[in-house]
Amino acid sequence: TDPSERRPNLVHSLLVARKGRLVLEEYFYGADANAIHDLRSAGKTFSNVMLGAVIGRGQVKSEAETLVPILSPAMTLANPSAQKERITLAHLMTHTSGLACDDNNQDSPGNEDTLQSQPEPNWWSYAAGLPMVAEPGKRYAYCSAGMNLVGAALTLRAGQWLPELFHDTIARPLEFGTYAWNLMPTGEGYMGGGARLQSRDLLK
């Protein structure tokens, strides 16, 4: 909503739980308990929970595991370098991968808008092929494409479609209702954000 035209309808729901009980639940601007809401980048946080589940299964050793060996069997990575070989899953989740990826810089080749508008349908391959601009762990730059690469690692190591992995590790155990998941042009799940959940399920 353009705030210069009218008051922005930014708050759709407000829920408060205390000691495991829902004590306040209100909806605004036509939303109700059945509506699913775009979480935007808050959806990135599911990567941590899903990675923990995959580590628990023994399919990933830890968040310190490096990215390149996970991706290499499935795709050829452009711009190989010793720095890229040192990128870990933790670097991706803390936006310190060192890849040329900065959502706050429109000139960055890894910017999310650029990622989603460039012609390569495999966004994992595109992001993993970005050149390095810093040593992993040394510089922070908010990078949705990097978080999406965590989704690639989860998919490849778990051997599951990302929405299916989300269902098995989060949605089903927490008894979620209706939800939606963003997909890339290839049909694979997008981990950069944008999942849609009912408010009660986000509260869980």
C-alpha cells in the first residue's frame, strides 16, 4: 500500500500467547483466522528449524558444513575459488557468505530482484555461481539468494522437495492448517522468504 495515498493496512492480525495459552486474538482489515499471510523474510527463519531436523537425522553434520561439496554433485558452479570452498551453511544463514549478493544494493548481481528477473531458471545454480567479494564470515550483506542456497542444501541432503520437508519437520508436527510455499521456476521450493501461514500457526 502506498502510504501517500491512504493509511497503510500493515497489521492484519495480533495474537498473544501466555504460558502456552492464546489470550488475545484480533484481526483487522477483513482478515480472519482462516486467512494466510505473506511472511516475507520472516519465512527465512524456517531454514534454521529445518536444518536442525536434517542434522538430527544425520543427513547434515552441522551448520559448519561447507556448501560446495553439497551442491557440486547436482550442478556446475561458476566462478570457483578457494574462498567459495570455505562458505558454510552458517555463513549463508548469517548473511556473511562473501558472495556478490546484497539485497540493499540494486547493482549487486545477487540482489533478490535481479535473481528473480534474470533468465536462469535454476536460482540455486545462479546464486552459487556468483563471484566472491569478501572472505566468508568477514562481511555482512543481507542476501535472500544465499538463504535460498540453504534450501538447496536441505533439499539435496534430505532428498525431499522443500515444501515436503517443511511439512514433515514443522507443519505436521505443529498441526498447521492451510499454508502456501513459494516456488522457483524449476518447481523447487524457495527459501528466500514469502511463505504464507495462518496467524495461529505463525504464533506456534
